[in-house]
Amino acid sequence: MSDLSTAPAMLADIRRQASVLEALLARAPEFNAIGAEHLRPGPGGRLFAFGCGDGWFAANAVAPVTGEAFGLPLLPVTGLDMLLRHAPSTTAADRAVAISMSGTVDRTIAAGAALVNRGTGYVALTNGDGATLGAAAQARASLHVPDVAAFLTGTARYSATVLGLMLLIEGAAAALGVSGRACCSGADMRALIAGLPAVLAQCEAVLGPICQEIAAAGFGGVRVLGAGSDWATADYGAAKLVKVTTTPIWGGEIEEYAHSQFWSSRPDELVVLLASSPEIARLADNTAAALATAGQRTLAIESAGAPVASATYRLVLPKTPAWLSPLLMPAPLQVLAYCLAMATGFDPNRSQDEADPKRFLAAQLLSRRCELATA
């Protein structure tokens, strides 16, 4: 891979993930301490993680692994669901993490305020000071991930969000005297981080030509599918593709795709199947084989030992413990988004407020009105 200083902005952000995660892991005691002090549920209490967009994806990806990995279950909810359904009934035994890198997402701020009014409070997992969300929090767990470019969101910082949430939960679990099978500072985590540069280089080498081939043949959209923890990562991957392409994009669960999305699918779509375990791989392989009968192309992003042999294209990642899937599986989706954007003539290294000012304003009006109020 080329020097990060000469790489285009989005590609540089993707490639720096190992160094970003390594720096954050060095701060594990700080995050563990915040979790221990502020995120230990009381008797009968629950631990929530809530946010919007990438915050919701991260919470929903981490939640399926926290019980086994750390011995402490996590309940992921969207910012709106926390505001409308959960915050009104929280008790002093409940704890919550609000996730927003900017701290300026309207519904996440409102949900946090509702928790404060209930006397529950929350910890803000954010970047920098967390703006409005951070100011009202009991404590701030800040990633301190510097910008490659101010307009870039959800690449290296997303992976850091996943790790930061894991570190907070690990600290809370240890303070409760419970434990699981994982250790964030252990050998498995360190091996994953050390291997990320090679994984990303492999992703670029494999996915670049695939995207060129797909673009040249013509295609009508992309559907990104997963199951379990990979389902949230699939939704995250779809969100990244939406931001950097003009192609119709969908995310969803592999099984539910068969019962709903499939019936509106087109033969020229690309279906991306995430398979981080042998159990999911068997379902993904069946899906790929079935879609082949309809002439649809599939791309399997699979873990070694979990083959999806029926897929049209395959990217085989190193075998990784299941609890680390939320950290490994986003990387190829980030590369896929970049390569597909480049192959279809979209510039992923340009700010959206410059590329499409009206759409950018509409996005702020939808979910970030507080940014307009302070602009």
C-alpha cells in the first residue's frame, strides 16, 4: 500500500485503521475505568447503548457478542427508540452509553436529555468534547481520532467506535465481577490489529478488479446482507455505499432478504454476503446458489474456514474469533465502497456539501438542526 500522506483522503482514512486502533487500545485502562465507574448496572438494571447512524450500527454490531465475550449483556437501541420507548421507564439501576462522534445528532441529544431528566444519565462515547451531547454526560469517553479530512465519517473512526464500546463494556463487567471469554488487550485483539494492513491490502487487490468488472458489465444496485453481528455490519456497509455512490443500495439480514427484499430485486444487482462463521456461511452459500439460478451475481466476504463456495466472487479473510467480527468485517465493506465509487465515476474524496449542497442541507434539516443553529 502507498504512503498514507499521498493516498486520496478516504483511502488514507481506511488504511490508517491499525494505527488508530493500536493507539486506542493503549488507552484501554482509561476506557475501562469509565465503564467501571459509570456503566455498572444495579440489581435488575440494564446496560443500553444508543445512537443514530454509525452509533446505532456500532451498538447493534457489538451487542450480540458482549454476553459471551465479556459476561455483560448490552441492549442496543436507536436514539429515537431510546427517546420514545426506553428513557421514560429507566430506573436508577439502568446505565447507558450515548454514541455520537460529533455530539450534534438531534435525536441522540434528545434521548440523552430524557435520561438526565429521569436521573439515569449516560456516558458519551464521542470524538473530541462531544459538543452538546458531551456537555450533558456524566463522563466522556473520547476517541481523539484526528481528521484526515473534515468531511470523512465512519471509516477508521467507526472501527474505533466499536473498540471503544467494547472497552467500556469490559470495564463495567470487570467492576461487576463477571467475565467472559475475551480480553480486549489480549492476543486475539492484538493479532487482528497487527494483521489489518495486510487484510486491507488484500481487500484492495481483490475488490478493485471485481468492482471494475461489475461496473463495466452494468449493474442496478447493491444489497449487503449478514446475520447476527454481521447484520448490523451489513447495514453499516450499505450506509457507506449510499454516501459514496449514486447506485440504489439496501442492507438487511440474509434470511429476511429471502422473504422480502428478494421479491423486488433485479437480475443485474450485486448481492454481498457477509459470513464470519461456518453457520452463517452455510446460509450464505445456499443464498448464493439460489440467486445463481436467477442469474444474480454475489460477492461473499467470508472468514477462513467458513466457505461460501457458490458465490460469484469471494474474498477470504483470516479466521477470527466471533467476538472480533464487528472489528474485522467493516474493513472490506469500506474498501468495497471506495472501489465501487471509483469504478462508477463518483469521487468519494469530495465533501458532500460541495458535491451536492441541497442534499447536504436536507440531511442537516433531517437530523442535525443544532448544527445549523450554531453555524
